[in-house]
Amino acid sequence: MESKERSSVAGPKGVLAAVLTPMDEDLKPNHQAFAAHCHRLLAAGCHGLSVFGTTGEANSLSVNERLAALEGLLDSGVPVETLLPGTGSCALTDTVRLSRAALEAGAAGVLVLPPFYYKGVGDDGLFRFFAEVVERVGDDRLRLYLYHIPQMTGVDLGLPLISRLIEAYPGVVVGTKDSSGDRERIMTLCREFPELSVLAGTESLLLETLRGGGEGCISATVNVTSRLARRVHDAHASGKDDEAEALQERLTQVRMSIETYPVIPALKQLMTRLTGDEQWRNIRPPLSGLDEKRTIDLLSNVPLSELL
């Protein structure tokens, strides 16, 4: 099948981190540490920051906590145009409130999970949810990115649904983060939806996604691999194919060494090691930190010299 001609897609491109949320000892978001981490990621090469996603423990945070943390980032001088906040919630009104706040702040777009508690709702119900979000936000500046992560949500954002949403809301439904890990699906999205900004959910597929016409990746492990991921991106952009492939191989090896552990606790443990700040270990239930044995194993198996 021939590829359709890709259009120029505005919005986040390149290497984006699915940003961790640091917590105080009482498990409240630590705004100062959060802002410092976002500034660090941008300095290390990230083109953008996807806050309040799976990695950021967003579904363990209240709406008010997310809004306060966003305000803290803006007050700290994090460039708002680099932000792609997660605004998805099972409650329609919460999704609308979070999306409107991100839009009014000037964020590049919003990343929206499907409502995930009720299963078997079908495409009509999912379409209606996203349509209600768009209509209730009621602003032509809205740029909505569909967040596909079926292993967490149990909800499939199928290609017919995506096509229907793009047709109904052209210029509003503009992208997708695909965290399925399904290479063929990502390549199909790139090929069949040239108007859609396709971002892989793992940097293991960064180079393939870029070569397939996608825009890059939004990845949890970019919290610690941002410099190396940026080098892959830049080598590809410069036409240095051999260099890009060699760097991608290194990047994939680092990613694989981390994802053999529970990813969020592992990343928080790595941030503790990299920053010397013990508060990075803090994580909200139901997630739990790594025990001592697994921590020792993690630190011995992950190539720390390749990190931030």
C-alpha cells in the first residue's frame, strides 16, 4: 500500500518525556522538585514535556493537585509551549476542566485518555466522550492528542474511531501517543493518517517512528535517557543514518534494562541515585517502591553512564 502524503503537523515533535511527579514525604506533589526536573529535562535535550500522564501518576492525583502543579511549573518559568499535559479522566467534567485550564495557560495541546472504568462501551460511546470534551471546551485553539495505552486502560482506540474523530474535528484532534508497543500499528497510523502527529510511547521505536513519518516519542524512560534519545533524533534529522542506528541500538538497550522492572518505581529509584535526593523514592499507593534487593539489581544492571 502506498503511503499518503504527510501534511505538516503543528505541535509537540521530537523527544518528549512522560514526566515523573516527585512527591514529598506526605505524598503531596513537590512543586519545587517537579519544576527543577522539568527544567533539567529540557536542558538535557527534550523538545517537550508530557506531564500528568501514566508515568506522572496522574490518576493518583486529584484535579486540584494537577492544576496546582501546572501553575507551579508556569511560575517557575517552564516554557508553556513545551507542555503537553495529560487531562484524561473517567469523569467528563474533570477532563473538560483540566483541558480548558491547559489551553488557557497556553499549552501546546492536551493528551487525553479514554474513559477506562466501564468496559465494552464501543466506538459510539468513546466518540461521544471525546466529542463532548471538544464541544464543552469550546475553543478552536484546542489541540487534542488521543492517548492509546490499552494495557492500562483496557480500551482500544481503533483506527475507525480515530478516523471518525479526525473527520469530525479536523485541526482539533491532531495527534496520538501510542503506547501499545505495537510497531505495525504505529507504522499504519503514520501511513494512513498523514494529518495526525504520531508519537510512539517508547524511545525503542523512536527512529522507526521518525523514519515512518511520525513526529517522535513520549516516553517514561526519557526521564533518564533524554540526552541519548535527543542524539538519535538529531542524527536522523541530519541524515546520518548509520550514526542514528548505532545510537538507537544503545538507546534501546538502556530502555530494555529499565523496563524489566516496574517502570515508575525503577525510574524514581534511578532519579534518587542521579540527584542524591531521597524524596524521589516517594510514590503514591497503590504503587510501591522497589525493595532493597531489586534496587541493588537495578543499579547494577542499568548503564548509569548512559543516563542524564
